[in-house]
Amino acid sequence: MHDDLVSLLYSPHRELENRVFAALAEAGFDDVTPAQARVFQLIRRNGSRLTELAVAAHVTKQTAGFLVDQLERAGYVERTPDPTDARARLIRVAERGARAVPVGRAAVAQVEREWTAHLGQRRMAALRDALTRLREITDPYA
């Protein structure tokens, strides 16, 4: 059993991700990749510019554009004019994406309930607090 930090962080993350993708596939959203999902989940409520998504996802603008193109072809996102800048476009969650969001959220909530039952309320709260504090120094765009 590996107890190094990489393994300790990776295994729960992978389990959570697998459960979300299984729930999405079961609900008919079986054409989303992990890379696409990482960009998709960063889209703000009122839309995001491509450059913002690239920075937040820690990928190049070209990579973000490629992933957004795929998501757009699959109907998960749409590009719309930015009302604050006529030259810019916003990426927004489209109807199909909006239908997928609650499926993913429900899967995450189920896993969180299971982990809370296993760890207890206090340890789960401590885990969330520790990860939130680590995010302050590992993800300045959060």
C-alpha cells in the first residue's frame, strides 16, 4: 500500500472522478472526457472568456480552445457575444450541459455522504478545511 502524498491524494480523486463519469454515462452523457470536464466545470454562471478558462485550467489557450470546440460540438457549451466587449466571445453552458450538471453534482454529493459516513463529520470537515487551505497556495486562480 502506497502512503506517499501523491497516492493519498490521487486515489480518492480518481474514485470520485470515476463515480461522476459513471453517473454521467448512465444518464446518457457518455461523451465527456476528463479533460473536457475540467474546463467545463470552470465556466462561470454568466460565461467565461476562453483565456480565463485556459488560465484557470492551467492549460494553453490553444488546448482550452480545442476542448471548448469539442464541448460545443457535443452541445454542452455555446459561444455567445460578450456584452462588455463586442470583439470578445463568452463560453456559456448550453442546454445539454445544464442537464448534465445536476447529474454530476448528485454523484459528488453521494460520494461525500459516503466519505462522511466513513470518516465522521469532524474528520470530513477537517479534510475539507485542509484541502481548502492548501488550495490557497496551490491554485491562485481559485
